[in-house]
Amino acid sequence: MGILTTLLDIATAFLRLLEAEGRILKRAVMNAGWALACIGVASLLVLAAAGFFLTGVYQYLAAQLSPAAASLLVSLLAFLLALIFAGIAKWRTADPK
């Protein structure tokens, strides 16, 4: 009877360990997923910002009108959003140690 109880205690402890490791793995996978999503959004925003910036510079130099200034402001906004998303990605993946 003592051996059976000991084996059951070991099996129970092992299953509890597996459960705890599973929760840690789930948290790590979720952090990686959020980081990839934020990096993807930041990448798209950087591409959009570069496009708006180049369009703004071209329009500003070509026409000297206010639509170019608006394009420059939109590109700066896109850069700002990209920085925010990159910061969120870094914050979500930071090691809490």
C-alpha cells in the first residue's frame, strides 16, 4: 500500500509540474504572438510613413503648397505610430527579471 501511495504522489506531482510548465509555455507563446503582430504593424506603418514622406517632399518641392505640408504631417504621424507599436512590442517581450 505504501508503494502505491508513493507512486500516486509522484504521478500527481508530475502532472502538477506539467500544468505549471504548460501555463508558462502559453504565456511565452502569447508574448511572442503579440510581439510579431506589433512588429508587423510597425513594419507596415514604417513603409506607409516612408511613402508619405517621399510624396510630401516631392509635392513640397514641386508645388510649394499646403497639401505637401499635410503629407509631411501624415508621414510624421505614421512614424510616431510605428515607434509606439515598436515600443509596445519591446515592452510585451521584455524579460521581467
